[in-house]
Amino acid sequence: MRIIVILGRVLDPAGITINQRAGRIFVNREEYVIQPADRCALEVALRIKDATAAEVVVLPRGPLPDDDILRQALAIGADRAVYFTRERFKADEAVMVRLLEAAIDRLGGADLVLTGATTLDSGQGQLGPRMAAALDWPQILDAWQAEVVDGAVQAVRQDGTGYVTVEAALPAVVTVVPGAVKPRYPDGVRLVNIYKNVGEIAAALERWEVTDLVGVDMLVPLVERRGQDFPPPRERGVRLSGAPDEVAVAAAQALQKRMNG
Amino acid sequence: MSYLDLLMAQQEEVSEAEGGGGGVWVVADVVDGAVAPVTLEALGAARTLADALGAYVYGVLLGSGVSDQAQLLYQAGADGVRVVDDPALAQFATAPFLKVLSDLFAEEQPEVVLFGATEMGQALAPRLAQQMSGGLIEHAATLSLDEETRTVQGAVPIYGGEFFEVLACPQARPQFLTVEPGALGAPFLDRYRSGEPTALDVTLAEPDVRILGPAEGFEPPAVPLAQAPVIVAAGRQAGDFALVQRLAAALGGRVAGDRGARDAGWIEADQVIDVRGVTVSPDVYVAVGIRGDTFHNAAIEAAKFVLAIHPDPEAPIFALADLCIEGNPAEVVPALLEALG
């Protein structure tokens, strides 16, 4: 069985400051980490691998200027990783789906595609369902846990206040919510070897030319960035006055609005 | 909609036919048999977009026993409503809903399609966008229009709303967008608007994902205090700690405190909110009787909303709080518990 895990990178929010008054973002420390939800998806895949001896192949969710997160994924326990090489190629989800579909085809197909349900920065969750549409597979979104039982994938999803188990026949696409599982740490020896390019693990990182997979005319993103917008600064120190009963009602309304919005 | 508006919409229809656009469509979210507020918000926004584009607004209502909800869609701004009322659609499942919408949109070729950023919208919008080679912008908090290219621009919150990125799909049609619930504001409901919904004749697909039943014994992993979305923290002036615990339970939040609460023996060392202890970034932080020294205030700087209750009007916490209540927590907290129900 082959499991594809699609993962991306994100600028660690601990290293950036956003000055809303100046309308600017200051990057104090440029450090990228694997998207938290994607890292949970990798952990879910590795647990299935532990149980069923599946092969776990890692593919990127977007253009990467370096292969750092793929090396990390290999050190964590993935069997293979593919780095798409092309200078300055731009891609949104629609382009990546074409590329990933071609890559899965070249790998010889897959039984399960796992990825994060949402990205930490832009909150976009369309890659998983778009993959399901392109491959015409069933999809299970926002899973907390997933396992393979008798040729089907069983996943736990939130349903109102409780949790339900759902099942889809393989092949299928499953997206995992951030924080669903506690991801394992990279293995020390594997981490050293993958960065020193020694041992079997070095051969596990493959480099594929983008244009071998799809035509150049396919590499046109649909989504265009048209600038940034900063919310107005917060109005702090608003005092409520009156009898405790009255202020409590106003405060309760404010709290409920915040919690539901 | 006034007669003048109607006249304008009809006059614009001619250019609409030449342009080949198919209107602004809103797919309704139905919760417990009623149309969800996010759908009405989306319809209000669709009305504004359609008026500027010279297009019609259509609502799509899928569910079981939902036909009488159609008038609400007209009142919120729809010019036409398509309904599929079938017991098989009582609960949302991807495959049957997707089949109905992909058949409908293949025929109607919409120009813009809006969904709520809900379970249904997030499952269907990407699949339809992929099938129809359309662009998709998720979680739009505001919508604007680039009239020259007839492109809808959506502002998408980045890092949970620290700032917004304005995205657009100028080339792709249809343009799919999911809108963030509560962000666009409720529209005016015109009680004099009404219409005759069109029932669609469809063959429904079988769901491809089966629900096996409740997940027995599944417990979601514990969230560390630093990542908890709601925190109720006690300070020296909190008075009765049991009230703080009840407030946390009522808000579904975690109990914490400052060093004073730790000294009083109410909380453990790992629950102390302080730069020397835990630094937090909750959506809602309620400070009950916390005066707010520098170390505590620095640790809650990233909180998105702070409610402070303290008897001293000069307490430093009030400079940081969004909402301040000067008063004795022993009186305010019981009243707050009652108001929260």
C-alpha cells in the first residue's frame, strides 16, 4: 500500500511581528517549519505504516525554494520524498493539483492521500478536496484520527459536540486537523544522514523536473495577490459602568459574540 | 428591492446575455431545518455584487423539509431560488450534494458562487472549483469588486486575522468564494419580497462515506494552556475561587491565574500566567480580580479579547483590557454567570 502525504512549510509565527499601525510585517527571524496540520497528517500516515507496513511518500503542497522540510519528513520516518525542481515557479492549489496528480501517476498510483485540513497562515483547506475531485476519490475532511481496515479507511470526525467514526473505500483522500495527534520527533541518526547525504536515506530524496510532469502552459496560477489589508487597531480600555447586573449583561453579550464569531 | 432597482436589473440583463455570465449564486447552509445566518450574510453581499455587475442573484436550497425556507432567501436578496427537497438530503454528505450542484452549475455556468465557510462549503466549493476549472478563495472576510474585469476580490485573514491578504481570480470562471460566518453582517430582510422557487428534478447519488456510529472511547488530545482558546484567570481580588471555576465551565474555558492565585493555593505552578510561567494567546481571556503586573500583562499581550474585572479603577490590567468592569468580582461574577445562562 502506498500513502501520499502532502506537506508544506510556513513561516514560524514566533519569528514575526505585525505592526498594525504601520501596516507592515516585520520578519525578525526567518525560520520555516512544516505546516502543523500537515505534520499531523504525516504522523497519521506513519501510524498506518507501523500497523500495515505501507510505503509513505512525501510530496510538497507548494513551490519550495529548498528541500528542508522534505529532509525533515524523511528524518521523521517517511520512506521517500520528491522535490519539484524549477526556478521561480509560481503555483496555487489548482496548479499544484495538476502537478501532484502527475507525480502520483509517475509513482505508480496511491491508495491513500493524507494532508493537513488547513494551513496555519492563510487558513486555506482546498488542496485536499481539490485532489479528491481531480482523482475522483471519496474525501474525509477534518479527521482527528485515521486507520486502514480491510481495504477501507476509517476516520474519526467531529459531529456537533461528539465524535463519529466514518468509513470510505480506498483509494481516498483524508485531511487531518491541526493538533489532532502528537507528532513524533525526527530520528537523530536519520537527520544527520539526510543532511550529510549518506546512507540509504540520501537516495530517498528524489528531484523531479516540473516540466517533465506537466506542460509549461499548465503552470499558470488562478489566484492573484492584490495587496494586504490591516484591521483597525483595537480599542482598549472600554469601561462598563452601572449596577453589576447591567454590566454583566453587556459583558455576557460581548463574550458570546467573541466566542461565536 | 425597489421598482427602480428591478428596472435596472432588467435593463442590465441584456448586457448580461451578451457577456455570457450566469449570475451570482449562493448555496444555502441549512442547520436544523433553518437557513444558517451565514447564508443570509452571503446573500446580502451577493446582492451588492450583482447590482454592480448587472446580474441576478440565485439561491440554492438543498435539504429535507426546507421548501418553506425559500422565502427567506428571497427576502435576503435572491431573485431566483432553486430547491431540492428530499429526505435523502436531511444530513449533509459530500457525494449527493456535489452531484446536484455540479449538474446545476454545468448547465447554468454561474459567474460567481458563494458558500459559507462551513463544513458544507469547505467540502463542496473546492471540489466544484476543481471540476469546473474555477478559482477559489476561502474564508473571505470582506468582498469587493474590480468592475473592469468583473472580478470579486476577497480579503482573507492571515495568521488568524493579524492582517488580511486581498486575493482575486481574474482569469477563472466561475469564481468560487467561501465567506467567513459573522464577518459580512446581516442583510436587511425585505418582507415584501417574495418569489416562486423552482424545484429541481434530480437523481441523487449515493454517499461515498459511511457513518459507522459514535467514536467509542475517542478522546481528543489535551490542548496545552498556552494554546487554549478560552482562559478564565483568577487574581488576589477574585474572592471566591469556586466562582472562577464556574465561570470557566460556563465559557468552556480553562482555569488559570496570576502569582497571587498561586500563593493563595488555588492553582498549580503550571497554571500561572506570567512571562516566567505560561505565555498565552487565547481568543478570549477573562481576568477576574487580577491587578495586572508587568509580567502578567506581557504574558497575555497576544490575547485577542480581554475582559477584566477588578475593584480598583487604577489597576494596570484596565489599560490592556478590551472591556473593563470596575467592581467587586464577588458581585459581578455571579451576575455574569446568570447573564450567560
